[in-house]
Amino acid sequence: MSRTDLSPELATEIRSRIFTEKGWMKITQVVRRGGELFRISLRPVTIKEEKRYQGEMTENGRTTVKNFDLAGAQKGLEDILEQVGPRELHLITASGDLHVRVTRKGKALISRSAPMARESEEAPAHDRVKQMPLTAFDSTALLKTIDIADADGRIKASMRGKYDQVNELLKVLDNLIPSPKPSETEEVKPFHIVDCGCGKAYLTLAAYHYLTAVRGLTVRVCGIDRNPALIHTARRLAQNLDVATHVTFIEADLATAEPPFEPDLVMSLHACDTATDEALARAIEWKSRYIVCVPCCQHELHKELKEGGPFQTLLRHGILRERLADLLTDTFRAQLLRILGFRTQVVEFVSAEATARNILIKAEFALKPGQIVAVNEYLALRDFWKVTPWFETRMSGLLSKYMEFPR
């Protein structure tokens, strides 16, 4: 028997809780294979009034779904139990959860939730609930603690928009963050995240829980905010969730804050005006490979736009002027990131019903800085509007060598 196999007693318990006891909801296992992640889950469903079992497999970014009868589900469970190597297994039942993490050295770390009394259907209707990152693991305790769910675990109507935003941002992180490539001689390094302007820490805590529970990553997260009351609350939430060792918070201005590690990813959600630019600047100064940023209001460029010329009729109207300033500001930010060596995308990450500020900038440092085409495109746009974006001023020390001479 491989040293990383589950013990016979544990395997027997899992089989019993799934096929003998009532209230089984889902089992998920994430396995590392040569630097890639293979995720498989199994859950009961009802299809055409018949109880079936749905298996969902994700490998190399491709997801397939199959439905099984009882014999097929039993075989599928045995395939799950017989996997070897570093992996995470999460069993969700009405009476409580079981979590098993097998390390690279073959040690099985087992944790169990407190006894629960969840309401559950024996076989929920097929595709009744849309699968989201926060439904891929038992997020009940998290959502209750951060006040998105009520005491019964239901999403509060007033927090539905925030719930949707967090889910969509977790999707972005999931697609952006690569799977680790463990070496036989080296432990996998923790993935470090800094959340700039973390506020009430919804995303800070959700990112940690999702990436550890579903992706099986070792993660350290640091939230930064200058509001002492928010930092006090965030620290208390981390303590209540028993993650304070891995999720820490700093009370400081972003311009002078120094996290306890060099981040692999910097994220910023709805930082107002030039605070977004400061978050981007700090990410670059900290040599972060990845950036995920959702800008908020843009006042700085709004004041610089000059009236007159062919755009006089547009600039005359406050709402149109404001939206133009928003678009130009994010365009300048994205282009400056490209000049500084980041492969950059600007996307709509959530519907406008969830939030009017639904533009997301995601970037990965993967290009040679100072590419002539990127510089020329930026200068042409900047000079046409006769403005100097604050982000350019903030990063002038790095940008000057690329934009010192006309092209």
C-alpha cells in the first residue's frame, strides 16, 4: 500500500457516510499531477424523477460532467479513494464535514467540523443551483462570519450583490493563479497575496478559503487598510475563522505600508480615485507577478479634461464627462502596465446589477518592458487629450527611460 493512501478505517467511514447514512451532499478531491491540478467531485442528483449521481471532472482547465447509476458512483468513489500523492479531500454531509489533506511526504492531516444539522435533500434536482466558487466547498462558516449569510446559512438579500462580486473575483483568481510545480527535493512555496484597501475583508478571507480548500494551495494573505476600525474587525474575523496565522492585516497608508512578504499577487477592490493607481504602483514596486484590480470612482482625470474642440458637446454634460473620464483613466492604466511589462486585460467581471463599477483590470508580468508600439499608442492618446494621468506621474521614475524621447 502506498504511503499516501487513506487508512482503511478512514476509507470505510467515507463509504458509509456517502452510501449508508442520510444527508450526503458532495465529495470533492483535488490532486496535483506534475504541476497541474485534477479536480473531481461526486454528488447525488435527481434526473427525470430518478436518483442519479453526478461526477464533475476538471483537468487542464477542461471540465466534463457525467451522470452515473449507483454502481457507477460506487466505482467512482473507489477511484477517488485510491488516488495517491498530495491531495485535498472534502466530504460535505448534513451532519458535518470531513477534510483530509495528504502532504507530499504522505502524511494525512484530518479535520472534522463541529456536528451540524443542515437541511438537505436526498438527491437535489439536477443543476438546480448554479455552481459557483463559494459553493465548491463548505463556505457556510465563512459566509456567516463575514455577514453575507444569515444564521441559517442563507445569502442575505442585501448582500446578494456582494456575494456575486466575490464569486466572480474568485473565478478570476482561479484562472489567473497557476498550479504549483512541486519538486521532489523542495516543498511547494506558499502563494503570497496582498489585498490593498481590504475594507471589511470579504475578498481577503474568501480568497484564502477558496484557494486552500478547493485549489489545495498553501496561501498567505495580508490585507492593508488605513481605517483602524476596519482593520480591528478584519483581525477579529480572521480569529473567529481560525486563520489568523495565515491571514494578517496591517493598519497603514498604502503608500508607506510594507507587507510581511513579497506578494505573488496584488488585488484591489473598489479603491477610489488615485488609490487604485497607488495599488497598481505598489504592486509594481513589490515586484508582484499578478495584479487584479477593480477601480472605483475616477475624479482626478475628470478635472483635467479640457473643454472645446470637437468633443465640446460631450464634455458639456456631467454624466458623459464622468463616464469618458472613467474609460480614459482605465485605458491609460492598462497601457502603462503594458509599457512596464505586464500582459494586461480589461474586462467586465460581473453584471451591472451587482455593481455599476464592474470593470476589472488583470495583469501578469510576462513582457519585455518599454515596447515601442505600446509607448507610441500611449503617447498618442495622452497627447490627444492633453492630460497627464496620475499613474504616469506616480511611476515617472520607471517610465522616464521608456518615454524620454519621441518615437
